[in-house]
Amino acid sequence: MATILPTAAELLGLILQTLFYGAYLILYAASLYFLYGGKLATRRRRGRQSPNKAVLLGGFALFLTVTPQWIIELIRVWSAFIHHADTPSGPLLYLSDLRAPLSIARLSLYVVEVFVSDFILLVRLWVVWGRDWRIAAAPVLTWMGLVVCGCMYTFEISRLPPGVNFFQSASADWVASGLALTLFTNIYCTGLLSWKIWSSHHALQRAMTHYKPSTAMRILATLIESAALYTLSSLVIVVTYFCQSFASFTCISMMAPLVGIAYCLIIVRYGMDGAFKAAAPFSSVRFSPRVDDSAPSTAEEGEGVAVKSFAGGAMPRMRGEVGPETNAKGDSEQP
């Protein structure tokens, strides 16, 4: 039995969503500065290319889904407590109507936001692992299943008969399947991304005498924290939904800006280390012909293909990547 009324759940959700949305706006503005604004003068002096368009497009797509959700939620709560306040149980009935156009629009935007965030994570995994489709095959399939579940969930909610318990409707199976798929996608992609960054960092430590791994480790820590934030929020939604509590609506409202925050955290963390101001282009680590203790290495300029491609999106072909087939001089051990 639900112990929280829809009115309390929606009002609390709007308050928390507003707080997190404010934090998201700050992080989004900071990520735009590090990706574009902070490099404007450098590009004018050196003729460098614009930031990766895929990263800018992904952030803008999330912004176009997060912001309307906050506006719609604000309108719904305002209408419930202002325009329907004189009607007996007016706010409760208004917010309980999941078939209302604004309610359907909010749920649809949330579903699209999850599509976009999982797709961005999937592309990051594919790029970091050298565009290896064997690594990306499993999350591609789960992402496609998520698209199907999200569309069917929205469809079932739009045709929900009056008086039917939302938590026991036909949409319950689609919700469970969709949440399970997005959780698997995030855990799988985050685990492999973390392993790639850690292994690149470890290989650079062995190959380069003067290598400073601070950026790689901070990126790895931020990646794990962002994934933990998203995974925990998704688990709370699952638990509250199957406990048939309207607190799940509070979690959905709160989840909308958290997805954008998790996306921007990586870019901001990387930019705060000054990596976007480096003269080296976004590529893999380039090794000097000689590595000795008398001259500083160039490893710090290129933190590693895993870190740079993760922070910047799709990057050019790798050169001199540290791996089982490459030695510290950048010469291939294979014929």
C-alpha cells in the first residue's frame, strides 16, 4: 500500500528537482566553458579545431530533456495547488491522473533522457575500447531493448483505464524490464571504462619515468562516483515502484537532473585539471624516441587514449597506444 500521497510526492519531487536542476545548470555551464569558451583564445592563436561536436551535441540533447521536465513539473504542481485548490480533493485527483497530457509529456521526456544518457555511455565505451564491436555488442542489445520497453511503457500509461491501479497495470512489466536493462548497461559500461582507464594508467606508470597519473585517477574516481549516483537512484526507483509507493514519482523527478549532472561531472573534472588547455591534440599518448631521467616525458600532455577519449568523445585514430603490442618507444613488437 502506498503510504505517500501523490500530492506530497510531487511537491517533494519538485523541491528536490529544483535544487538538483540548479546544480546541473552550473555544471553544464562549466562544461561548456571547458569544452568551448576556455579554448577560444587558444584556437585563435594556434588555429586549433573546435571541440568535439559529439560531446556538445550529447550535452545539448540532455539539456533539452532535463529543462522541459522541470518546467512541466512546475506547471503541474502550480496547476494542482492553484487552479484545482477549490475543488474537493482537486490537487490529489489532478496529480493522480497519469493520462493527462502534461504527465505523459514528462514521462516521455524522462524516457528519452534515459535513452540519450545510455547511448552516450555506450558510444564512450565503443570509442575507448578502440571501436571494438565485440565489447559494445551486449550494451547495444540492452539499449535497443530499453528503447522498446520505454516506448511500450509510455504507450501503456497513455491508455491506462480510469480507476486502475498504476502499480498493478500492464505497464509494470515494461517498467521492470526497462530499469533492469538500463542498470545492466550502466554497470557493464562503467566497469569496462574503469578497467580501460586503470589499465592505461598502470601501463603508463611502467613505461614512463616522469609520468604523473593524477588526472587519470581523478577521472576514474569521478566516473565511479557518477555511475554510483546513477545506479543508486535507479535502484531506489525500482524499490519504491515495486513497493507501490508514490515516492517513485519523487525519485523520477529527482532523477532527471541527476542524469545531466553525472554527464557533466566528467567533463568538468577533466577541465579543472587544465587538460583542455594542453597543446597536444586529443589523441593517445605519444612517446619520445628516448625515455630517460634527464628529460621530462610527454606523457602528461597526453594522459592516455582511455582518459582523453572518455572526456572528449569520439577521437582520431590512436598513435602509440600503450598495450601488449607496443613498447615504451612507440615501436610495434609485431612485424
